[in-house]
Amino acid sequence: MMGYGYEGMIGGGMGIFGPLLGLIVLVDLVLVGIWLWQQVSKK
């Protein structure tokens, strides 16, 4: 029952949440990269 609900969420919502999740991950990676660059620049 849990597996079915999870599959439905992934399959049905992917059209909307797929690109959105990708965008969030991309922004997150950029922010982490900037933070790391700042940490390295301080030293």
C-alpha cells in the first residue's frame, strides 16, 4: 500500500515536480558553490 502511493506520487507528479525539483537542486548547488568559494577565499 505504501509502495503504491509512493509510485503514484512519483509517476503522476513528475510532470510538475520533476523540473521544479531539478531547479531547486541546481540553485542549491550554486549556493553551496558560492559558500565554498567564500570559505576558500577567506584563508
